[in-house]
Amino acid sequence: MFFEEKGNHTNMKSISLKETVIQDSDIVSFCFPVYAFGIPRICFRYLKGLKQFKKQQQVFILITAGDKNE
């Protein structure tokens, strides 16, 4: 992966398994698809239920979308 090539450690967590975000991470990212002009309910509930981080975090979100014609 790109991050590991740059000397960073990566760790993936599954929200369906109710795994929590690591509080001491330097960067936190979320990736999910768009369904009917919104994010899946499981993603919304997970993000809404996150506890406040103990320190300031860098966060990015990657959203994927498809085309019904592809």
C-alpha cells in the first residue's frame, strides 16, 4: 500500500465487527460507498457513535460511487 511504502504502519478495522478506532493513531480514515445519494446506515451510525478523540486527529474520508451504466 502507498502508506506502507512511505514508512507508515496501517491497520484496517471493520465497523460491522464493532471494532473501535485506535485513539492514538496519527491519521484516521474512513472509506464507504454512496447509496442513493447518502452513506449506508451502518456507516452513519458508526460515525455518529464515535467517542471524542483524546487528541487532535487528522482524518480523511474516501467515498466511492458507481454508475448504473457501467
